[in-house]
Amino acid sequence: MRLRVEFTTEPFDLDEAPAHAVVAREVLEAAVLDAVDVGPFGNTAEGGADEVLGAVDALLRRALTAGATRVSLQVNVVEEDGR
């Protein structure tokens, strides 16, 4: 199964990336995922279910520890080719 996760961390800071946003980016970049798109107002990543769920676990734990007061996320099943 393939999954796509979309998430944001808060609070926002338009002048400088807060520590929780930097940590979230580091988690995604270190994970074995097929597609990662990190932006100022939203982030997406896609890959196998185990990899995405592992990254989400690490992302939540590390972002909250780094000062995030809210993490909004959505996980979707992605259709695989040939299905």
C-alpha cells in the first residue's frame, strides 16, 4: 500500500523557520520516501505505508518536542499503477 501524508506544524513564523518546522523537514529528508515536497505552508510526502507511517511517528514526536503547538495532518491511500 502507498500513502501520501500532508501536514503543517504551528505556530507559523513568516520571518524565520521555527525549530519544529526545521525538525519536520529533517525527518522527511532522512526517511526513505519516494516523493517529498516541503513548503512554507504545507508539506507532502509519499511512499510505502511502513515508511510513511514511520516518518509520521518520528515527525510528530520530534516536532512536538521542538515546540510545535499543533500539527495538522492528513493521510491518504494512493492508487498504485495497475489498480
